[in-house]
Amino acid sequence: MKSISTGDNGAAILDAVDYSVRLLTNLPKNHERFLLLISETRDHGSRKAKLEQVVEAVGRSNVVVHAIPFSPSLSQVLDTERGLNKDEWRPAGSPFDIGAPLVMTLNATRKNVAKGLASMTGGEYELFASKKSFEDHMFDFTNQLHSRYVLSFQPKDPHLGLHRLSVRVHESSDLSVLARTSYWAQK
């Protein structure tokens, strides 16, 4: 992680996930496929992959996306409070910028791609706001990675396209269940 440079070099979530899913589907069928997505919550202009294409690719695969995203708006606020970026948020001597909170509000209304992908694949979504919470979520991820049971099914007469799934556990159970919310059937 220390060798990763800051910035995205033009990359975006959907492009990265699409590429990663294609790589992971080349693994033998008996291998589990986990994709750890460390990103913002929103996609900022994927150039190659479209949402529909990624949904189909993820739905066809057995890839589980575990998302550990950060909110750039929350990071901005927390860094300002910590005194780490006052010049970015409000240059010294300038009055409060009323546009900044408006931009944050507008950005918050955009779709949360990381959360959607995690939910769709039965993965987890753990937002982090500090180095400590990131480390805690990474620790949880590595512990859960090897303590999962995988159940699967094969539809007898699948109809082409995206299908929704719903998994329920008996109310009195104290089990934690993560399940895909959809799958893609092909003939």
C-alpha cells in the first residue's frame, strides 16, 4: 500500500471493477473470487466500462466485492477540523465559501457505486474516515475471508438476463448472512 501513488491517473471504479472481474473469471471454477475495492464511494467518469456492462459481468461471475471506501466530502471536513487542509477548504483570510457545502451536498446525492457492487455480490461495505478505521476494516476483512461458508444453487431452467435473489434466515438465528442480490443467467 505504501508504494501506491496518490491520485487516480484517469482510472475510475467501474473501469477498475470491470477489468478486475475479467481477470478473476479466468481462475479455475473451484476458486473463490474476492475483489477488495478501496475507493471513493462514487465513480468519476469511467471511460471504458458502463454500469450495465459491469452489472452483467459481476452477475455472471462468482466475484464477491468487499468495499472499503472513503467519502471525499467527509475526509475534507475531518481534515479541516484536524487542521490538515485549511488552505484547500478556505484560503487564509477569505470569508466562508458558501459554495463548498453546496457542492458537498450535490456530490452526496450521486449514486454510491461501491455500496451497490458490494450489495449486489454479497460482499461487505465498510466506510472508513481515518487510518485507524481503515486498518480495523482491513483486519475484519482478512478474518472474514477465511471464515465464510459458500452455498450455491443452479437454476433448472434459467431465463436469460439479470435475476434478483432474496435470502432469509430464521428470526431466532444469530447468524450473519451475506448474499448476492442478483445473478446473470445465460443459456
